[in-house]
Amino acid sequence: MFYKINDVKPLPDYGLLVMFENGEKKKYNVQPLFSKWEAFKALDTTKGLFEQVKVDTGGYGISWNDDIDLSSNELYENGVLV
């Protein structure tokens, strides 16, 4: 099942607040991905890039650029309900 995203907002310390179509809001911490995936290190080393997060067309994920993205399922399943 896909959980469509309506909106995403960057938070301090590499957190994201993700609003889903079903009305749920979840917090997701991106920082652990810096050591797991090389591309995600750019969110820490490129000033201002993290704040440029946007919802992909259709709401099935988010992205920062062509190399860095996350699926809606990852955010929903591993995010913390707020």
C-alpha cells in the first residue's frame, strides 16, 4: 500500500514533518541515512540543500534533487506519529 504525501517540512537536526493524505503526521529523522547512503551526505555538507525538500509529483515520495529521494512508504513505516 502507498501512503500519499500532502506536504513535507524540514525540521531542526535533519528531521522532517511529513503530512499524509490520510491526515496522519509523522516525524522522520534523515541523519542516520548519512552513513548508510553516500548521496545523503550532501544534505549535511551542502548548505541549504536539506531545506529544499519537496513532495514529488503524485505524492508518492519526497526529494531534494535527482540523486536524493525517499519513498512515501519509507517515511510512513519508519516515521514517528505526532
